[in-house]
Amino acid sequence: MNVTFCCTDTKAEPWLAGLRMALPHAHVSEWQPGAPPADHAVVWAPPQQFLDEQTRLKGLFNIGAGVDALLKLRLPPHAKVVRLDDAGMSVQMAEYVCHAVIRHFREFDGYEADVAHSKWSYRKPRMRADFPVGVMGLGVLGERVARALRQFDFPVHGWSRSPKTIEGVVGHSGAAQLDGFLASCRVLVNLLPLTPDTRDILNHRTLSLLRPGGYVINVARGAHLVDDDLIALLDNGHLAGATLDVFRTEPLPAAHPFWTHPRITVTPHTSARTLREESIAQIAGKMLALERGEPIAGLVDPVRGY
Ligand code: NAP
Ligand code: GLV
């Protein structure tokens, strides 16, 4: 079995070493233009030339959960596209989102500002019932986040394409239930994949439906959010703040207003990192399963877009 590795912005050596350990009978190498086609590929943002050369590929393994960038390319015709299926990401995402929700709800950002001026000040306790949280996307990451938020007794709503039942979470599904879902929430967490149906979904109309004093946490993709609409709703007071981990252009350009907006918290696309060891174990296991003709989880449907 031949495995090729082609990941932009990723140090190849540790991945190659890990894949060789996990697949001792495979030939694993970093892609060079013109190399013979492989049986399986491990990729992140590969060039089109790489994909065009993979004429006999069985599995195309993306080392991230989101495949929006990969699906923009012309893919080898018979390869199964496989995304990372948790591989240690869901617990990180639950940590990040719970931290952001609790930081806002408990006003820890305000306390941090007070401490900077040696100011000892209490704030009136807020009612959890006044902070219903909505999670858009109840897949591998969204479901874990929704369950984690329930552990802190927040009222939690979820929105997905197909109906989902998660204990303690009020389910909404499909385009017809989007507005009702948004109107139920004060804090909105985006964990949707980026597809033609979800691009620009966080816009002036939809964000205006959140309860007054709304808070937006975008941890999915920058192109879900219309940047100017968020700023307008923060500046007119409908929204109280936002925590943003993903951006239309990454790294976020130095002149972008998100960096300096007083009610926006920016992190550098770090809410759920790809963990190399977990990912290699998952990918190697799935390559072997495909070789044996067994079904695997985490298959992407290129038509659906995720
Ligand atoms: P997933 O398992 O594929 O879940 C996607 C969820 O979104 C599913 O519940 C799906 O509904 C729902 N959905 C898709 N299209 C929809 C639509 N048009 N309307 C309503 N719901 C829709 O994906 P995941 O592993 O949880 O990852 C989600 C996204 O997180 C990734 O695509 C990636 O962009 C982002 N991500 C970000 C980071 C980071 O560090 N910031 C890290 C990892 C991932 P069904 O359940 O009905 O299919
Ligand atoms: C990161 O953003 C991922 O999609 O895994």
C-alpha cells in the first residue's frame, strides 16, 4: 500500500514518522510533483496538481474536520473523502465554547478590566434562564458542545439539517425552523460546516433575531459571518459581544476592525486543533479498514458539502 502526504503549512517529518509507525507494511512518503500515484493520501489544502496526479486513489484523508477548502478542488473520481471524526477535537471545542459562554455570562471580562485598575467591584448575579444558548450544527463537535453547556445548567437549543434528539437540548431542524431557533437564543454558537447553504448565514437579518443583548461565538468558518453586519449590530447595541476564532481571511489582517473592537474577542483559529497522534491513529485505522473493504465513519458527501 502506498501512502502519500501533502499538507500545506504542516511540518511533514513528524507526520511521516507517525504514519510509518502506524502502517509498518505501507510505503509512506511526502508527495513530490510527478511521483507515482498512491493508494491513499493524507492532505490539507493540497494543490490541484497533486489531486490530478492521484489517478488510483482509494482514500483522501483530510487532517481537519472541515472539508470546505478541499471540496473547492477537482477531486480524484473514485476516492472516498474522509474528514477527521473528533480525534480529540470535540473536548477542545467544548472547553473553548464553555469558556467563552461563561466568561461572558459571569462578566469575567469586566472583572479583568477592573483588576487592571485595582478596582474591587461586584456585579449583580445574572440569571442563567436569561442566557439560553443556541448551537448551530449538532454534529461531532456541536453535540459535544451542547452536552457540555447543559452540564452548567444553561438552557440549550440546537439546530441541524435533520432532526436530532439530545437529552436536555431543545431541537430545531431545517431552514423552516431557523428563525424560531434564533429567536429562542441569546448566545449563539456556530458549528456548521461551510457549504453553499450556510455561507453568510450569520448576517444582519439572522443575528437581529437573537434576543436583545445577544452574544455570538463563531468557531466554524469565517465565511459564515458577514463581518460588517456583526459590527453594525454590536454598535447599535442589539448584540453585547462576540468571540471569534475564524475569519474570512486568515491570518486576520492587521487593519481588520475585529482586532480593536472593544466587544470582540479574537483568537487565532485555535479552538480545536488537529492532534497529530490521535489523527494518525484514526487515519491509519481507516486506511486499513478500507483496504479490507470494511465501512468507515467520517465519510464526506461532496454533493451535500460536508
Ligand atoms: P459534522 O459532524 O459534519 O456536523 C455538521 C452539523 O451541521 C450536522 O449536525 C449537520 O446536520 C449540520 N448542518 C449542515 N448543514 C446544515 C444546514 N444547511 N442547516 C442546518 N444544519 C446543517 O461537523 P463537525 O465535525 O461537528 O465540524 C463542524 C465544523 O466545525 C467543521 O466543518 C469546521 O468548519 C469547523 N471546525 C472548526 C475548528 C476550529 O478550530 N475553529 C476545528 C474543527 C472544525 P445533520 O446532523 O442533519 O447532518
Ligand atoms: C479546523 O478548522 C478543522 O476544520 O479541523
